[in-house]
Amino acid sequence: MKDKLLLHVCCAPCSMYVINQLLAKFDLTVYFFNPNVWPEEEYLKRLAEIKNFCNSRKMNYLEFDYQPTDWFKFIKGYETEPEKGFRCDLCFLYRLSKTAEYAKANNFDWFSTTLTMGRQKQSFKILETGRKVENKFKIKFWDQDFKKEFGTQISDWLAKQMKLYKQDYCGCLFSMKG
């Protein structure tokens, strides 16, 4: 019997490769928790893509109410931080903490995230945050940098083949271009 892993996902294009990597190792549940994504229309597009992907693969997934107000409160005072700055660190902490908390409360053995796939993300910061959250919630963190070994390129190719919606910014109001 495989260990149960709760995988926090940010979007379908970043998730497909990671999901394929982890399915062989774990009883996997996809967890869409992204209150940072702005505006709500963008959130709904990303949710629809991951939902369709999971449904097509008959995979377990969880989605939660869109509550950006809580996220804005959590990062308050850091709105003007640059990309890759402390605001991003707080965002990782918020989402990974909620993932670990849910995983622990619902008898998962592990938690992980697709956030390391992001081109604009510093994977070492995400992995460091995951390990801190692991210690706080006493649940194992699968700390893999999924960008390595051509993960991003494979994911891009898969997304193109499947004609998935691919956003042009990380997700939060402060990372939007133009």
C-alpha cells in the first residue's frame, strides 16, 4: 500500500509533470489552495484547468473557497516587495502551512507542492519553507525540486500538447504584468 501524499498545486501546466512523477510513488490527492491568485477570473481559469485534468485522470482533488482577503491580511505590509522578495516567502509559508495542516488533520503521510516548477521561483526558498512547515506540523514534506531534470520543459511540452491555459504571471495582484 502506497503512502498518501497531499500535493499542493498552483496551476495545471506546472502540475502535470509533477503529478506524473508522484503517481508511481504515492496515493496522490491534488490540493488546489491559492487565495493569492488575482483576480477571481484568473483563479477560476486555473481551477477549471486543474479540475478538468484531474477528472480526466480520475484523480482525487480538493478545492477550497476562494478567500483572497485572508491572504491579503497575511502579507499586509509587504505589498511593495519585489518579486522573489519577502512577500513571496510569506506566500509560500501561507499556502504550504495550510497544505500541511490539512494533510495532518486528514491522515496523509506526506505533503508537497508544485511551486518549485515556477520559472520565477527560487526553489531553494520553497523547499526551505516546506521543511520548516514539516517541523511545525509534524508531517513529512516531499522536498523535490521538480524543475530539475528538464521538468519545466517537459511540463511546457505537455501543456502545449493538451492545449492548456497558461498564465503569464505568478498569480498575485503584485506579480501581474503591465
